[in-house]
Amino acid sequence: MQLSAGQLGQHLAKGLKSLYTLHGDEPLLIQEAADAIRAAARSAGYGERSVHTVAGAHFDWSEVLAAGGSLSLFAERQLVEIRIPSGKPGKEGSPALQQIAQGAAGSDSTLTLVLLPKLDRMTRSSAWFAALESNGVAIQLDPVERHALPQWIAQRLARQGQRVAGGDEGQRTLQFFADRVEGNLLAAHQEIQKLALLHPPGELGFEQVESAVLDVARYDVFKLSEAVLGGQPARVQRMLDGLRAEGVAEVLVHYTLAEDIRALRRVKEATAAGRPLPVALREQRVWGLKERLFERVLPRLTATALDNLLYSAHLVDGIVKGLKAPGWPAGGWEALHRLAFALCQECIGATGAAAAQRARA
């Protein structure tokens, strides 16, 4: 059975299942969901807890299998926690997890909690994960997307009795907060807790938030890609500066931008040849949020514009490797800025044209 993160609290209030699987790459949300299950388990009389971390190809699964049937003299119920940081249980782990999942259905003395990172589509369709999902409760915990971060912050503030001002002032405060903690949800959580220590319940002004919240954003090239394709120049500038300050390799940033341009060009060619857009996107392995961004900008991006961007990406590839290109900055980061903003500007034009067409319809 699948549950969303927001449904977990209501589910636990109704009673516990004997098997839970948490998977995702957001440490804070994984931690909070696991803590909620552990707390519910303690309240239900699960007095013992054992933790098994699967590391290496030669991990001994027999110990995990035996744990479910070994209760001490001091507890009638136990929580068995299985952590698989790699997301790959291995050759022996696959049948072991299937056995654990099948045995969980008839067990009222052992609650099993399996913790996994973000899983790809192939892993989610594996026999062992299907067994965990069908015999227990599986919850996918995704990072909070940038557009949803201000609302997430507001909800967390509300939990501790605090709020921002209404209207534009409050939105400005939340946007400022989100800019400072983007990509670092655990730090966002800590900054929100700090506000509870610094200020009493009630309304928080912009100055109070500004003076308390540190710049703890973490930027990655995948989020940069989303900002560029989303036509968000201010965010692109902030992220490029952040990536440079964090010492991210220029070639990695270039690879990300160039791959987006190449993928846009290939999908454009495929659709021009008669392939349906959803099929062309799948063939180029474009999924999730990026798929939605491609769908939005591709109909309005011309083949000529993409050819020009592809040529620019070729020139910047040489620049970040130490070569010179006439009419281009000599520095790698300056050239990356120019390439990123060129692609971003094309995406702004594409989304603006699409919006205008919808308004006229």
C-alpha cells in the first residue's frame, strides 16, 4: 500500500501495520517520518529496537532474518529497522526482503521499518520492492520543490505558533526565507526552530526573519537546470554564484546545460519527424519536473534557436577547458553565465508566448 507523507499521521492514529518502507533523498523528511513510526511503535508496546545497516556485497542477511523471531525476556514486541543506504540489497538481500515482507503480514510481535534512498524506476519495479509495497506501507518522501518552499515554511512556522504578515509583505518574507535555505531542507527546519527561540508566538516581521535566517542554501546543477528551463533569471544568477562559491567544477555545470540543450534539440527533431511529444520525451529519458518544463517550452522553441544554443554550448565547452573563442568571455564561469542566460531567455520567450496564446483562447 502506498501512502503520501501527508497521510502518515492520520494513518498512524488509526493503528500500526507490521511493515513500513520509507524511500527518498530528503534526510529531514525521512527522519521525521521514521521518528513518527518509532514513536507510534513505542506507544503500542514495541519495547525493543534493533538496527541493521546493509553495507557491502557480503552483508550477512541471516542476522536480519533471525532478528524477527528473537524476542528478549523483557519485551513482547520489537521494532526491526533495516537501513539500505545504497538502495541495492544485493543478490542475497532480494530474497531475504521478500521473505521478511511475506512474513510481516502474520506478525503482531515484530514491526519492520525499511529505510531506502531515492529509487529509480527499475528498482521500484523489482520483486523485492514490490513485496515490501504489497505486504506493508510504502511512503515516497520527495524534496520540497522550490515553488512550494514558501508555503512549507509558512506551515512549519504555524506549528510553533508563528506567522508572517499578510499580503505582499508576508510573501516577500517567505520568498526571502526560501531563497536563503533553498536545497537544504534540514537547515530550513533548524532556522525555523531558531525563530521559535528568538521570538514569541505571533507575527514575524521581515526584519526579524532577515536578521535571524542565515544564508544556508545549497545549490546543485539539477536545480540550476530547473531554474534555467523555468525561465527564472534571478534564480539562475543566484544559483550560478552559489555553485561557483561552493567550488563546483565548471565542466559539470557546462555538461548539465549542454545536456539540456541536446535533449531539447533531439526531442524537437523527433516531434518534427512525427513522434508524439510524450513518446519523444520518454525516449530521451526526460522525467518528472523536467518533463513538464520541456512540454511547456518545446512547442515554442525554434530549431534555429536550438541550433544556435548548441553551437554556443560547443564554444563554452572549449572555454571551460582553457581554449579561447572570439566574442566570448575568456573565463569559464563568465561563459557559463552567458550560455545559461541565453537558454533561460529562450525559455522565457517560449513560456511567454504560450501564456499569451492561452490568454487569447
